[in-house]
Amino acid sequence: MSDPKRSRTDKRTLITNAAINVFADKGFHQARISDIARTAGVADGTIYLYFKNKEDLLLSIFEEKMDLMLSGLGEALEGVNAPRQRTRLFALFHFRQVFENRQTAEVLQVELRLSNKFLKDYRPEKLWAYLGVFGQIIREGQEMGMFRKDLDPFITMWGFFGGLDEIAMQWVLSSKSDPFPLDEAALQMANLFIRGMALAPTSSIES
Amino acid sequence: MSDPKRSRTDKRTLITNAAINVFADKGFHQARISDIARTAGVADGTIYLYFKNKEDLLLSIFEEKMDLMLSGLGEALEGVNAPRQRTRLFALFHFRQVFENRQTAEVLQVELRLSNKFLKDYRPEKLWAYLGVFGQIIREGQEMGMFRKDLDPFITMWGFFGGLDEIAMQWVLSSKSDPFPLDEAALQMANLFIRGMALAPTSSIES
Amino acid sequence: MSDPKRSRTDKRTLITNAAINVFADKGFHQARISDIARTAGVADGTIYLYFKNKEDLLLSIFEEKMDLMLSGLGEALEGVNAPRQRTRLFALFHFRQVFENRQTAEVLQVELRLSNKFLKDYRPEKLWAYLGVFGQIIREGQEMGMFRKDLDPFITMWGFFGGLDEIAMQWVLSSKSDPFPLDEAALQMANLFIRGMALAPTSSIES
Amino acid sequence: MSDPKRSRTDKRTLITNAAINVFADKGFHQARISDIARTAGVADGTIYLYFKNKEDLLLSIFEEKMDLMLSGLGEALEGVNAPRQRTRLFALFHFRQVFENRQTAEVLQVELRLSNKFLKDYRPEKLWAYLGVFGQIIREGQEMGMFRKDLDPFITMWGFFGGLDEIAMQWVLSSKSDPFPLDEAALQMANLFIRGMALAPTSSIES
DNA sequence: GATGAATGAGGCTTCATTCAT
DNA sequence: TATGAATGAAGCCTCATTCAT
């Protein structure tokens, strides 16, 4: 199944995985190239055969993982059209990714955080694509008369993502190995938003 | 009320304000002590008369500003007991702080990010106190039979905060000076959560 | 006479002198910043308070020393108008500089070499000014009917300088401490050129 | 005459020529082995099958080219015995080599420059042999009563060479493709030295 | 012979922090 | 208190050279 030529010594993968571990453990700035090299079992210089520099290494991880996230999300939503169900699946998928790959999640979060301030001009387009999937769910729900028309998709989308992300960060940062059930958290958030976005019955919201 | 002798030359305040500007502009890691000193109009060494080190400077800013946030939040909510209204006021207050002091907001966000990953053992207790106000709103709403009992206050609280924070970050990071109306965003988020947390009428959430 | 504030600890001068020694000893590329710092008795970082980088250190030495050369040359030629005598004085001055400051001479030579190939866009204007003095001597000699009109001042000037420089290099590179008398070499070259530039069957080379 | 099997794939020649181009373009220190390999169309490691290291590559070029220069000089002077004419032919030959192979000239000059400082113990014996030809011309001229006995052949030889070399460097370094006529420069220098070395009120410079 | 991926020593430079004034 | 020149540890990255294929 696997390509023997690549699988045996694929240095790029070794380095990427090592970098994820080290970045997750220490954060980008505290991570030393030599830490990553040692973890990967390669020489320092080898890293520079595959990545332009330390920043490029971080961004490459981000890009690669977001590609996986994006395609994984596509599969997770496949065949489901109901906006409410798609919302739930989005949240579940997101948290399951975190659960299944805690370290990658940490790095993506580091990246998202620091890149915004530190890499002033980097545009996390992959993130936008990922998020845009939920934006689209909102719009479809609105068109189907399921979600309130006065919802601002942009605000709602970022609010949803921010909420998921913050909860994921609390989970990831916790010293406990599995501080709270992520699937339940996903349903909490999904249902909260689904109700919040819902068109109607809610008669008395005013006071 | 204020000491005129102190107010004119209060180096600590000068340094704090300079640090806020510089941290906001460049981020913590890219900020140089000498940048802050120059901006404050003091010598590099002077900073170390008031702060133990660069990290302490950041944390001091965080603590001081969170104290202001906390007391400001208290004032904003004063006299209002209805959980729904308190929720709206919380969101409005949060975004108005961002609006009125964009740079402080940026620093707090930087701080929140870095403190989690970089300052391993720092516990942002002031943030927890701030957030706890909303946690309390949730619980009160539940006790008053207004919010669903099956809501997890912890998840909901962090989800709400994460949403607000992410939206604030998008606002702050935007190249436009006022990319979207924050008050409206506050109401969008507040109403979304109020509806989402609401106990009832919502008959058909199942599908 | 000397400025006590400067003379006691003038780090810049310490560094410059140390750099001259080390550059002369090892050449620019082999010279280590830490060698220079150690020789100067300062920390590595101190060098960067006074010079932008290693290259700037080299160029600064070049500029400073060429300034001294240029003004020294002016003094050496002062009051002498006869082109032949000025030619002799030029050669004597040049070699005496080499003799009195062998290491500076080495550095200038290193610099001249490197600047041309390595520092692509650096224009050694100070050197041109220095050389231009001899170019002017040639032209004056031509106008006074002393030197052949068919001499190309540009070729002659560079030829003279190249000759002096190569001889200086042989002297400087020799393992002996004073391999041959520089004053005599100066007169050899000067007289050779004087005769070579002379208009006619010049019997009287004396003056 | 040539071995067709060798000439087609003679890697050593490919590498040498590539190195000349790259050294001429960037200088020795800035030249990368991989630049040379790419230019030669071989792998980096292949260079080490033919040359011990980078320095050896430079020195080999120098040795090979100086051999050519030396034999070429011999041919150029063949059959001419008059020291004055031999002097002119030397200068003409030297500049024609520069003219016909500008890049090789650049490398030889780089080499001469840097080798002296950088390769402390390398003795450019081939250069001495080349130069010695002119030293011999001087001595023959002296013996034939044509050149002044008080000339120091060593000084004169190096002065002549330094002059030629410096002029060549100006020509080579110029951004213009042919900044000044080298043949004329050769005659300028040759006649200048011939007159300068001449025994006496030399009226007849012609021959 | 030929390759080129991998190596890893080593240097320039930065910058938080100190301390003599 | 205030200064700011000096410190020096530490890291990213380069690139000549090697060696398994």
C-alpha cells in the first residue's frame, strides 16, 4: 500500500512530525531547530533541504494539516444536506480532529494565534476555506428558511469558530489527559448555535 | 484626587503605555525593550526599576488592564439583573473596550495567546474572574428557569468568550479602521447565545 | 592635548585597532568577530554598537585610514611644485606609510582587493582621490612641458599606483621584517617613471 | 590529436571552465561548489573526484592557466632578442591574454590577491616564472648596456608587473565591455618603462 | 566513475539584562 | 532614581565535504 521508497526514510515527514511535537511542546519561539532535528533524527542542516527556514516549517505544517482538515471535513459532511445536521457534524469533526491529534491541534492553534500578529502579512487562506464551509451552511440554512435572515454570516461564522477554538484550546491546554468529553462539547456548541440561529418559535426574546 | 507631582512624571505609567503600544504594534516577541524605552522616553535600564523583566512587564499590563476590565464590567452590569440583558451588556461592554482601546485589546489578545503556550505556569486568574461573570450569568439564568438546565456552563462560557474574542480579533486585525460595527456584532452574538440558551418554545430542534 | 574622555576608553578606537591587527593577520574572511573582540578587550556584541556589521568595520577602517593618507599626502607635498619632485615625494610618502604602519597597509590592500570583487557596489572613492593627486601631477607636468604630451594620465596613474602597490605588497608579505629598503624602492620607481614620462633626451634627472 | 572519447565528456575541463566562470562572476569566497557543479552540469560530489577541495580547484586553475601563459609568452617572445622589443611584446602579450579571456584574467587576479593573504603558505611559483621572464629581460638589457645598471631588477620587475596588473584590473572591473584599448595601454606602459630604464639621454626610443 | 542527499561544525549577529556612574 | 554602554549567551542558518547507492 505504502510507497517503500518514501515510507522508509521520508525525511520531510520525519521533520514535519518532529516539528509538530516540538512546537506543540514548547511553542514556536521556544522551539529550537536543533530540538526538531534531534527529534527527527536528522542533522540540523537537513531541515533546510526541505524548508526554507523555521517559519516556513511552521507554515508548511499549517498548510498541510489544513488541507487534510479540509478534505476530512468534506468527507464528514458528505451526503448530509440538512443545515442543522451539518452544523453538528462540523463541530464534531472539528473536535474529533483535536482529540485524535492533540499535538497538531496545539500547533495549529499556536500558528493561528501567532501568525496573525507575528506574520503580519501571512493570509491563512486555508483556514478561510475551512471556515467558509460553515459560512456556507449558514447561508444555506437561511435560504432554506431554517435560520434567521438577520444573522450576519460573517459574525456568526467567526463566533462559532472562535467558540470551538477556545474550547479546544482549553481542552488541549489542560493538564489532564482528557479533561472533558469533546463529543459532548461539540453537541453543546452545535445545539446552542442551532437554536440560536433558528428562525422561530422563540416568542419572547425581548426582555 | 491625583497627585500632580506623580502624574507628570510617572515613569511606570509612561512605560506601561509605551509597552502597550509597542506590544500591540509588533507583538511580544518582536517588541524590543529598547523600542519600549524609546517610546516611553526613558532609558532601557529604567524599565528594570519598575518591572522585573520583559515578561513581567507584559503580565503587569495584563493584570492592570484586566482589573480595569473587571471593575468596568461591574459598573456596566450594575443594576441589571435579567440574565438576557446582562448577556447583552457583557457583549457590548467587551466590544466597547476593544473599540475604545484597540491597542490594549491587541495586547490582551497577544497575552492570552502567549501566556497559554509560552508562559507555561502563568494562570490568567484575572481573565477567569472576568469570564466567571458570564458563567455566573448562565447559572443564574438556569436557576431562574430562563436558560436550559442541560447547558454546561463551562463549555458555554468559554464558547461565548471564544466567539467574542475571535470576532474582536478579526476587527482588530482588519486593515480597515472600523471594518464592521462592533455594537451590532455584540448584539448578534448576544442574541444568538440568548436564543441558544433559552429554555423553551423551540419545539422542533430534533432533525 | 588629548581628550581625556575619549582617550581612556575609546572603544571605537580599540576595536578599530584590533580589527586592523586581526584583518592584517588573517585576512577579512578568516578574521572572526570574536578574535577582534578578544583582541580589543571587549565583548563581541560591543563591536555592533559601533559598526553595523563586519563589512562595515572593514570599510570604516578603509575610509578612516584613507582620510589620513590623503591629508598626510597633502602635507608631504606641501610647498613643492616641481612635478618631478612631487612624484618622488608621492612614492616616498606612500612607502613610508607602509613602513610606519605595516598592518594598516595590509588591511588597505586586503580591502582594495576585496572591495573590487566582493563588495560589488562599493566605490573606493577615497582611493580615487588619493590617486587623483598623482594624476594631477602628471597633467601639471604635461602643461609645464616637462612630461610627454602623449602620456595617457589614466594609464600612467594606475600603472604607477599598481607598481607601488605591488612592491608594497611584496614588502609586506615577505617573511623578513624589513626585506628591502623602502625609501630606495620609492626612488627607483619614482625615477623610473620620471624618466619614462620625461619629454625628451632628459639629461638632467637631478632636479 | 585530441582523444574524442575524452573531449566529449571531459568532466575535469567542464568543471574547470565552470569554476572560472563562477569565480570570475562572484569571487572565490562567494562562489558555491553547487554553483560550479550546476554550471558544469555535474553533481557536487563529482567535483571532489577531480579536485581535493575548493581551494585546490582554484589553485589548479591558476597552475594550468599560468602554464599556458608561460608557454604562450615563450612563443610571443620567440626570435626577438632586443630587450626593448621584448619588453613591448611582454606587455602586449599580457594584455592580449586579458583581452582574449577576460574571465580567466579575473580569476587569476582574484587568485593572486586572495591567495597571498588567504592561502598563507601557497607560493605562486608559476607567477614567479612568468614574471622572471621580464626580470631576465631587464638583466639582459643591463648586460647589453641598454638599461641602467643602477636599476634594481627585483623592484623594476614587480613595479612593471604591478602596473600591468592594476591596469588590467581596471579594464576587467569596468562595467563597459571594452573601456579602453588594451594594445595602446600596453605600449604606453612598455614605452614608459623602456624610457625609464634606458641608460642615458636616450634619443632613439624607437627600436 | 557519478550522484546528490545528508551532514554538522561554526560564525555572525541580536537583545534582554546589568551595573558603574 | 536614572542612565545607557557594555555584556555575552545563544540560535539560525550556510555550505564544503562525505558516502551510500
